[in-house]
Amino acid sequence: MKIDTEYIKLDSFLKAVNAVSSGGEAKIIISEGLVEVNGEVEQRRGRKLRPGDRVTLEGASYQVE
């Protein structure tokens, strides 16, 4: 997904790529350790993603551009 700003927060990114249906759902799956950023489990929903970062959730992978 291409962003037009310096960064996007992890929970917002998951909603933008339709990996989750709501911010509440994003909060839950992130806190349960189901999301990886660049191959490492990430539990901060406010994690700033920048171009080049890769997010993985349940086998699906998304690239920040």
C-alpha cells in the first residue's frame, strides 16, 4: 500500500488494507501478538510504519510503499 505521509500507524494501516474491519479488531489482534512487522511480533498499535516496512497477519503480507 502506498502512503502519502511520512508514516502510518500500524492499526490504521491494517484498516486501510482491509486486513481488519475496525480499529477495535486491530487493537485485539495486535495485542494478542498476531501481527508481525519486518519479521518480528509487534504489539504496539501505534507503531509507525514507513515505506519499506512489511506487515504480516495470518499468512498475508502487506508492503508499505
